[in-house]
Amino acid sequence: MRKGIVRFSVNYVQILDENGKCSESTELTNEQVKEIYELMVLSRIFDEKSVKLQREGRLGTYPPVRGQEAAQVASAYALDKKDWMIPAFRENASMIVRGLPMEMLLQYWGGDERGQKIPADQNNLTFAIPVGTQPLHAVGIAWASKIMGDKIASLVYFGDGATSEGDTSEAMNFAGVFSLPLVFACMNNQWAISVPRKKQTAAETIAQKAIAFGFDGIQVDGNDVFAVYKATKDALEKARSGKGPTLIELFTYRMGDHTTADDASRYRKKSEIDEWLKKDPIERLRKYMESNKLWTKDYEEKLLVKSGKKVEDAIKKYESVPMEDPGKIFEYVYAGMTEKLENQQKSLERQDESKS
């Protein structure tokens, strides 16, 4: 005998189309819409300037954000201050939303780990360069908050490539079993370095992976700020109310290279990029704002000047801070120095003395 047991479906959410038209009312006030737009513009200016700084040798390897501003800004904007945010490595825009000073972001990408010494009043984890490890950290935070009875939620970012990692599957399984207050935000930007999304999984969507772990999965237009905000806000509220985790697949696109050490033109067609340019998240929101009398050319010009100044001021602060003594690295491996680390530190000191 054969019979169907259960059936599943995955919802796709879009509110704001490519022409700036809404299919339903938004949950944001006009002031919030402007604030999100301004954060997106600031993030893009910061991003473009960071790429230039890297090319000039003033930053190390840097991961461009261009094209993913709506997915990052709107999702981070939905968090309460007390909620936890666990980023991957590209979430510069999300970090800006959460209040991390831009000079600290530059400091980190300039090779100084002090740039990721998160301020005590911010519930953010540091960037996670290894692929797929941070969902496990997020599970630990969410489980701890549940045990302690804290009515907070956690949001963890990871890319489509991370869904091929066992750590991510283990994290989602654990979150499902223990009904943790956690939102998994998969930044599906279509490419994991040079590996396309279609080679990550045979599943039609990444969102449907949540079904196997016993919780909801939803695919969202990641270039639509209203859809991203609503989906994230709903998932966070669900998590805080004790109804378990959610997987949100943010369907977006990485317009630039994977990092400044990559050359995407070697594996991507220009026609593909041109198609996604039509879906630019900032341009889409601008169209909406203009049609609703929230945007003018004068407003835009002043915003660009103000945002540009903020970025330039951050660069000045970043470049005015002396680099830490490289020998200090040995002091931060463990709580205390081991004999082996002490010997390595002394060896480095001797090399420096011989050069002087």
C-alpha cells in the first residue's frame, strides 16, 4: 500500500516590485522608509570606498556588499537592540545598522582585529570567515537564552554555499529539535565564490530545507526591503514567543566579486549581471519613495554629501590609529601565555631586533 502522508509548500514573498510598486501595504512609517534608504545609501558608499582603499593598498582583502543592501539592512533593522546578530563575513551593512562604527569595520579589513572588539552595548558576534561555522554559535546563544528565560531572538546570516556544510545542517537540526528562538537568514546571492547556486543543492529552493528539520522555511525577494523587513520581523516575533526557528532564504545577487581577491568575470556572464542590475535594491526603493513624495533630487544630493562625509571621517579615524604591535598576537590565543607561545613571541622580538 502506498499513500501520501504529508504535503509541503514553500511561500515566496515580494511586496515591492522592480518598478517600485507595492502589492500590499508596508509595515514601515515614512520616516522608517527614509531611514532604511539612508542606511542603504551609506552602506553602498562605504562599500565602494572600501574597494578603492583595498586597490590602493590601504585595506586588506575585502568582500563587496553591492546588490545585497536590502537583504542586509532591512533584516538587521528588524532586530530589537537586545536581540543577537551573528554575521558571516560580508555583513558590513548589517553591522552599520547595528551601530558598529565604520572606522572599526575598516580597521578589521585593514588587518587589525581590534576592529572586531564589539562594544559592550551591542549584541553582535564578530565576523565569521570560515564557511558555515557561525550557525552553531547562533544555536548556542539561542539555546542559552531559552534556558535562561530571556525573551530575545537571534538572527544568523550565512550564504548559499554554507548550506552544503554539515555544520549548518547540524545547527538547523538542533534548533528544530529544541524549538530555539533563532532565525536562519540564508543570503542566497547565487554564487559561492565561483560555484553557482545550482551546484550547491538539487532542491528547488534553499528554504525547503527547513521542512526536513521540522520548522518553517520561506523564500523572500532579497532586493525588496519591505518583504525582507516583514519576513524577518515576523520570524523574530515568532521566535521570541516560543514558537521555534525559521529559515529565510533571501534571494538576492552579489553584484561584485566574491572578494577583492576574486575576479568574477572569469566565471560569470555580463548578461547575468545586467539582468540583476535591473533589480537593484536601492534604485527600487528610490522609485517607491519618489512616487510617494519621499524623495527629491535635492534630498538625494544632500544625502550623498552627508553619507560621503561620514565615510571620509571614518577613514580618517581608521588611518589615525597606530597598528598594534604584531607580537601582541601571542597574548590573545589563550587566557594566559603558554611556554610555547612565550618562546614564539621572544623569537619574533629577536627577529625585529636583528632588522633594526
